[in-house]
Amino acid sequence: MVITPCIVFVTKIAPTLTACPNPVPLGEALGTTTISWDTDDESVGKLYVSKNGGEESLVATGHRGSVAASWIGTGSAYEFRLYTSDHTKLLVKVVVTRAAQ
């Protein structure tokens, strides 16, 4: 019997969450950024946002996608959080800002 050693590589792609542009450029009206996410598998994720540390609001659901956030105000911080479908495990988060004039 011959035993041949082998190497098995297992690659786990981490969940991703991006905001583009970030920071949001200054302007007279509210700013817009596009939030894109991917749970790294086929599991459904839930995307929430919290403004300045306040209560979370549901933005979108799905295992991947993108959504325009056209309500980014000056001088505020918006923390987008991607959770598992049951909202029990935080997968990844990103903070979006728009500098004060």
C-alpha cells in the first residue's frame, strides 16, 4: 500500500460590506452612498443602519446586493451592520460619514 500525502486548502471568504463613496462628499442637499454587501455564502443577511449611535433600522435583506442610501446628512455618522437572518450575529459593519461644512 502506498500512502500519498496531500494538502487540502480550504478558503473561507469573509462577509463583505462596503460604502462608496465614503466619506460622502459635501454638498447642499443630502448625500448619497451605495452600500454593497455579500454574506459570503447563500445565507440571507439583514442590513441595518444606526445614525449617531441611535436605534437600528432595517435597510435591506438578501445574501448579496446593493442599495443607495440617499439620506446621508452633514456631520452625522451612519453605522451599517450586516447580521445573520435571525439578527443574532453581527457579520461585518462599516461607518459612513459626511464631514461638516
